[in-house]
Amino acid sequence: MSEQAIKNDEKALTTRAADFNQWYQEIIVVADLAEHGPSKGSMIIKPYGYALWENIQRILDLKFKEVGVENAYFPLLIPESFLNREKEHVEGFAPELAVVTEAGGKKLDEPLVIRPTSETIMYDAYSRWIHSYRDLPLLINQWANVVRWELRPRLFLRSTEFLWQEGHTVHETAEEADVFARKMLEVYKKFLVEYLAITPVDGEKTATERFAGAAKTYTIEAMMQDGKALQAGTSHYLADHFAKVFGVKFLNRDNQEQYGEQTSWGVSTRLIGGLIMAHSDDKGLVLPPNIAPLKVVIIPIGKDEEKEVVLENAEKISAELIASGLTVKIDKTEGRPGQKFFLWEAKGVPVRLEIGPKDMANKSVVAVRRDTGEKTVLQQSKLVVALPKLLSEIQNNLLNVYNARLTENTVRVDSWEEFKTAIENNKFVMAHWDGTAETEATIKEQTNATIRCLPFNEAPEVGECVFSGKPSKSRVLFAKAY
Amino acid sequence: MSEQAIKNDEKALTTRAADFNQWYQEIIVVADLAEHGPSKGSMIIKPYGYALWENIQRILDLKFKEVGVENAYFPLLIPESFLNREKEHVEGFAPELAVVTEAGGKKLDEPLVIRPTSETIMYDAYSRWIHSYRDLPLLINQWANVVRWELRPRLFLRSTEFLWQEGHTVHETAEEADVFARKMLEVYKKFLVEYLAITPVDGEKTATERFAGAAKTYTIEAMMQDGKALQAGTSHYLADHFAKVFGVKFLNRDNQEQYGEQTSWGVSTRLIGGLIMAHSDDKGLVLPPNIAPLKVVIIPIGKDEEKEVVLENAEKISAELIASGLTVKIDKTEGRPGQKFFLWEAKGVPVRLEIGPKDMANKSVVAVRRDTGEKTVLQQSKLVVALPKLLSEIQNNLLNVYNARLTENTVRVDSWEEFKTAIENNKFVMAHWDGTAETEATIKEQTNATIRCLPFNEAPEVGECVFSGKPSKSRVLFAKAY
């Protein structure tokens, strides 16, 4: 839907309560974030959606560099034989591969797969780059597109192609690698809390839910407003599985040949889907100020001869705010103010400033918060101080609302009946599990719930599996998930 | 070659004079910029090479945004039928396409090509996004990977996959679009002059050399040290050719339906190849400070007990310089100073600071310029002022050396014999041409020279074609090219 179309057709969105999935799709349209591409499952990320991704990239990239990670770029096309070298890995990805069989007008001798992830091609290179412990740790990341064929695509959540970063590191010892994998998960978690106003549950995946080829998979799981979980980022301790397959070895401090201990970790454009479902409301997108491409929109209100002088005032305010480091836009289009409010609310801009002749006379503006709808009159002379404060309040409020919802919708249950009811009601369910893949599979089959993780902050507790009654040492997090 | 390998094997590089192509390849190895990937023609961009690309991206991205361009992202995979819709375009790209025929374990109904460029898929979307003149100009860019199958790959210059940006705009009038295409070429040119220390020749391509589907192609052509031309960036005025094919139309100010007037423009990782061949020398890479990932390297010199105190001094200097905004690294590895000089010269770091016990006693350092090898003693207390000045001198010197070489190796010839000799000697040759594709083709066949462009700054001049003797109104630039 174009901005014009929205203006002409201010019909209400489907509500979250009525149909969460339909609501999600409509948010993407009214906020003008993305649309489906021509080939099945593909996605066009429109400028406003891409600006969100650029912010995510910029902030995370800085954080990666702070811990010593460097960027590089590896080829899109991977010889099929590379994937076949690690058994679990190829089994995990085979059903999702897109394969190039012709190029330059000829059939290829060996088909090339479009990377679904880059462990194999990167570690083949690492095997040539690493010789001694002096070359370690090797800390490399790439920002790239990957392709995984999806049968049930959804914008930002599952698309045949998506954008992500994948970090791939090599270390001298298992412990160092495992600690590093946890460290990167912590980087992701902090980013979600501080920028996306989402406190995810962090923990370890079960063997069943592990990345194909990993020894341990760590995850951050965010709660969406419908109560379902979204896996927002993962970090894997790979041990030396891939190192053995690709020959990533080095002379250690004892002058012995040894395999590298590895990690990989990634987040993707999926985060934008999570961001939408964590905060947005029935009026449209809601963006935490710390990640919003546009923090303030100014709507000049005035007819005929008033118009010009109000616009002049708006320009002055805008220039001051931009100089102070805020991103600001004045909506100069024709149209009723109400239409404009509607439009910018749909796009989730954290603060709207309304300026009319009366405000001008009072040297004030009306500031409207996107999160609560609350209106405040602010003195124009104090905006450079007042707005950052207001934006910070919005950021905090969104995090608080998220946290309250997470607490409210996380339950601890001890019986199978309670468990089923809680899962039916889309709760995050902390329950005992007997540790077997069989029970995990049966629970999934019967309730659609998966074990999202073994949360780090869950203390050991003797109990009985909610399904089998067998002994359990700690509760795990069950939920339905995207 | 790893850093270790270089240290163990300080053999001289092949010289530019001896074998320019071999020298080029060796520079990429010793500077640790990139290497060939496993599939034919693919390239792995290593961290130091990628850091160059990140700088190019960051600077250009800001300049694009300054002129109002927004980023977006379009799918990698394009339905084959899209390319077939524009005849010239598909003929231009058909021989270079990589084709996905299988995905998700099945043969695809319609093959998908990996984008060689994105006109078709973007303009299909534009046809849905643009309705009225109020939606124009539409100014969108994407940073992306593209695939064009190459039979004779060379790192950075021709690889089956490369990284680039492609800007695609739509305008109300032919004039506005043409002006915009020229404006973006000017952005590129300024970037080359100010950051890469390369003054390219800017002009228009002949019909033969035009982008497949363009009405006009503008180009910037840089002179490499062997005298050959490198097309460093192009900007196309597409008129309404693609708009007609993809239905990019809008209601104009007279309420009439009209096709959009379009442009597209791009630069790629090829710029790194150009950068290498424009400035580097027989000792290794030479980087203009304005684009260098690392501007200063500090080599602490001292044995045994001196070592620690020198390192401490180096750390202090480094911290001050980093705080002042410079990128600085201390080489703390073991090894002789001479080995380190060799290594960092090969990597093209603009300034090396040597600090030994004697320097410390004098509260000075020895600064060595990478471009001239000149050594200067600088007071430690004045480095924060002296180094930016020195870096600026290096930047200017590289541009001056480039400009002098360009002037020296550009000749104006009026006879066929002179022409052939000049081309054999790899000159930029300004000569009269009769304006026909036939003559252009014959000259290319006989001499390997192509018309690089009709330079903007070449005044009209009545003359006779250097080959056919037919009338000509202006000289054009002939050269051999990469």
C-alpha cells in the first residue's frame, strides 16, 4: 500500500486480538517495510525497512569490532562437495538448498549451492590461513545474504533469501571457544535489551534443536505479543567437528599439531520481524527510539496564509534538532493533519510534534508519544533537552511493558494438564523434562511446543518430567515458536 | 602468503617493469587483500582487503544520502523471464548468467538467474510503487553482490561474483534524469580524486560501449601505472526504455500518464584493483591515507630490558593518536625490525613510526613515509598535529604523482602510424574518430584499443578520423583497457 493509498483509505488495521498473523502482515504494509518479491518466498526490503536493518548493522558491527572481530567476504557459491563433507551439516541443510547447475551458458561439472550458511567455505580457507597458535584467535565476521528454500515464507521471519551476519572464529582451546560463543550471545542479548527493548531468555538448546554440526547451540528467545517465542539469535560452540573435516589445525604452544576449536554465531533480518511483533499495536508499527530510523516527525498545521509561517517555524525547529543529533522529518505534503497523524503512527515514529499558529504564539509545540499516545506541551526553546529525555522515556517504557508481559506470560507448571493449557494459551512454560529426545518429540507432536532453551538463569531443582514423570534436574523453557 | 611466510621469505616482488600482471597478483598476496575461492573465478576478500571496501562503502554511502538517495534491498534471484523482457539487456548479459535450476530438492518450473545487475527486478517493483509525479524522483540504491560468469578471472578486476552498489532512480523528465546521471558520475569522480588520489577522465561512452539497455552511458576512466585504462565507475541515462518494458509510469503534472525517465549507476570492488594499479610500487601496496584502513603503524625497537619501556612509550603515543581520530596499530610481534618494515610496507600503511631507546631519550620518533620512503624526526609532543599534516602531504603527493603520470602519458596524435605506436606504448590517446561503429571495431581489432570515452572536457575541434580520414568534430579517448 503506498502512502497515497493509505491516505485515501484510512481503514483500521486488523487487530492483534482478532488475527495476529494478519495484523503482522498489515503492519509491514502500512509501515512500508517490505513486500514479497517475484520469485516464491523472496522479499524486497523497502527503504524504511532497510533503514532499520542499517541501524541494526551499524550498532552490531561496532560491538563486534570492539571485541576484536574483523569483517571479510566469502563467496556466495559453494561447491556441493564442500557441504557433503560434514554429514550432520549437509543433512540439516540439504532440503533447503538452491543449486546453480548452469553458468556462462554451460552446464557446470560440479553444481554450486548458494550458501545457506558459510561454515564449509570459510573453514576450507581457514585451513590455509592458520598455521600456529600465533595466528589465533581468528575472529572473522561477514555481512551477507544467504538462501534457504522455504515452503511457507513470511516476510522477515522466513524468506528464501535473507540478510544476516555470520561470525566464525577459531581458538586454541575448547574452553576459550565456548566462552567466546557465550560472549557473542551476550553481545546479542545486550543489543536486544538496549536497542530493541526486548529482554530475551538466554540459554542452551537441546541436542534436537542444535545447529547442524554444533556441539552446543546457545540462543536468545524473545516473547512476541501473542506469547509465542522467536529465536532472535544463536551462537554455536562447534568444538573441533568442522576443524577435523576441513583440516583447520595449528601447531600449539607445545609444538604439537592440534585442531582448532571453533564458534559461529548469527543474527538476521528476522530481528525486524521480532521487533514488529514485540512492540507494535493496532495502530501500526511501534519502534523503540534507539533503533528508529526517524525519531521525530513534525506536522505543521495551518491554513492558507498561516501555512508559510508555520512551516518556517517547523524548519527552524527541525534544523536545531538535527544539529543536536536527532533524525527529524517535516511532513510537508498536502493533506489533512489527521491523515498525517495516521500515516506516521503507522510507521512507528516515536515522537510527533504538532505545530499550529496557536502553538507558535505560545512558543510551544505539542509532542505526542507513539507508545502511549500521551500529549505534552513543550517549550520550543527547550526541545533540544526535552526530546532526548522524552525519547529515553519511551525507550524505557517499551522495555518495561515488554518485561511485564514476559513476566505475566511465563508460568511454572508441574502437571501435564496444566502444561497443555498453558501452551494452548501461548505461555512461556517452565517445566521439568526428563532430558530425552523422545519426550521432547512427543511433547512437540502433541502440543506444538518445543524446548526453546535450557535457560542460563534457571537454578537446578529436583523434579519430575511434566510428561513422563521421570526424574529431572532442572526446568526448561517450552513454548510455541515462530 | 601468511605474514609468517612473508617474514620467512623476504624475497623481492616481481617489479612492475618486469611483469605488471604478475606484480599485481603478488601485491594482492603480500598485502593480504584477497585470494581465489574454490569455485572457478570466485574471490575471497580477506579482512585487510575488506576493510578497504568498508571505507569505500562508508564514504560513498554518506555521499549518496547527501543527495537524497535511500538504500533498499532487492532479491538475489531473478526470474529468467524478467531478463528476457528487455531485448538488448538480455543479449548483453545472457553469456554471463549463473542459473538456479533446482531448489528445495526440486527442479524449478522457471529457472532463476542470479542477478548480474538489478534493473529488471527493481523496475518491476517500481511499476507498483510509482503512481504520481508526487512519488518522484525515486532515488534508491542497493549494496549487493552480483554474479557475472567470467572466463578469465582476475582478483578484484574480474571475478564471477563481486560486491558493488547499484543506484536506480526514476524522474519526471528526460532532462532531470540525464542531469542526475551526470551528477552521480561527478560524485564518483570527486570520490576518486579526494580519497583514492586518482583523477579519472570523465566522459560519455560510444554506442558500442554503452550499458545494455542504456540511452547514454557516462564513465570515469582511470589510468593505471602500465598506461592502461580502468573503467572505475559508470552512470547510465536509461531514458524510458526499461520503463516501457516494466510499466514504470505515472500521472504527470498535466494529469497525463507518462513513462518514468530512469538512471542507474554503480561502482564495485573493482575500485580496489584500480587503487592497487594506480599507486603501488615494487615494495608492495601503497594506499592513499584518506582510504587506508590503518594510517599509522608503530614499530617499537629495543632489546631485552629496553623492550618493555619502549613498548610502554609506544602505547602512550598510540593512545593519543587514536584519541585524535587516527587508526593506529603497534606491531608487538617478535621478529627483527627490518622484517616488520618489510611487512608493513607491503601492506601500504602510509606512515611508519619507529621508536627506539635513543628516540625515547630525545622524546622523538622517526616517521617514515610509505610513498617516498622519506624519514623525518618528529617530536612526540607534536605528533597529534604533525601526523595529520604528514598524511595530508602523502595524500597530495600521490594525487600529484598520478596527475603528472596522466599528463605525461596522454598524447594527441593525428596519424595512423603515430596512433599505433602510442597504443603499443600504452598511452591514453586523444584522436579524431569518424563516429562510426565500423571504424571503432576495426581499430579495436587491429590495435586492441577501445574508445574509453568522449571526454567532457574535450573542446570541439574539426579534424579527420585517425583511421578513415573521414571528418570528425572532436577527439575521443582511445586506450587499451582492463
